[in-house]
Amino acid sequence: MNAFTQKHYLSGYVVLHSGDTIHGIVKDRTPEPFGDLFERIHFKSKQTGKKRYGAKDIKSYKAGNNVFESHRIALKSFNRGNFLFRTLNRNDGERAFLKVIKKGKLNYYNREFRDPDSGYYDYHSYYRKEGEYKFFILLSSIFGFNHKETAEYLKDCPLVSKKVLNKELKNFITIQELYEKKCNSK
């Protein structure tokens, strides 16, 4: 397959709801700046020809080194202190693709979007514990991230929760990795 002769396509695959994996080439965006993230990915393979898949059509896909999963999500928001607290619920809203950052007892995802001001891609980060349906949004700003809410979400692992609350852990990947090493799954 001519994976590198197709403009902006990357080698990858799609996983159908049946569980079948079809290998081919995938285009899910155009280049920055002022690129576009597609709601329906473009997929080509010898097996299926040209197809477009939205988040409701497939379980997941891989484009290059990045894996994306389809999840049904809707934001439930409420204020707590200086932060807007949000959870993503499995049974509400529409399906969307979330980029898989790390999987395990504590899954770490990014939901990408194009920043209209800069024209570059940005993202919101989420955790979801293994076996749970709700996602927890990790809010960050120039003042840091939502330490209290994150510590509360991770209270099933007192060591990690305490370190987050004391601001000893500075980034989301470090938190996820320590949770994986030190905490029991449900």
C-alpha cells in the first residue's frame, strides 16, 4: 500500500463494532496551522476501498502512532471553588474520538480540538478508572490544575491523592504512572 504517497494519510487501522480490525491508511486532520480535525476520518484499504467513519461507526482507529477510541460523552458541569468541574458520562451525549495517552487502571485521554484563535490543535485531558464509565476532566491553567478535585477523584489511592493535594505531582502523566505502580484496581 502506498501509505506515504497519499497526502496527509498515515498508516493505521480501524476497529469495527464487530471487533474486526482493517488495516489501511487514515487521515483524521489537515496540517497546522489552520488545519481541521475531521469529525469523520478518511480511511482507505485494499479490503474496503475508500470509506469515512465517524465516532458512532467504529470502536477505535489508529493513525500513525496515535490511537483514538470512540466514547459516548456529554459534559455535566458545576462550579466548585475557582474551577468548573466536569464529568463525562457514558450514556449521555454523542460519540466522540478521544486520543489514548496511557491505558491501565487509570486511563488517560485527550479530546482534541482546533483552537480558533491560534489555528493550532489543543486538547482537554481526562482520566477514567478501569471499569468505570464516567470520565474526569483535568483542568489546567496558568495557575496549575484542579488539585483538590483530582485528589478527590483519586481518593481510592491515598498515596497518589495526598501527593496530588500537596502539589508534589506536577503533570497528568506522572500522576497516571504513579497510580499504575502504587494503586490496586477495583
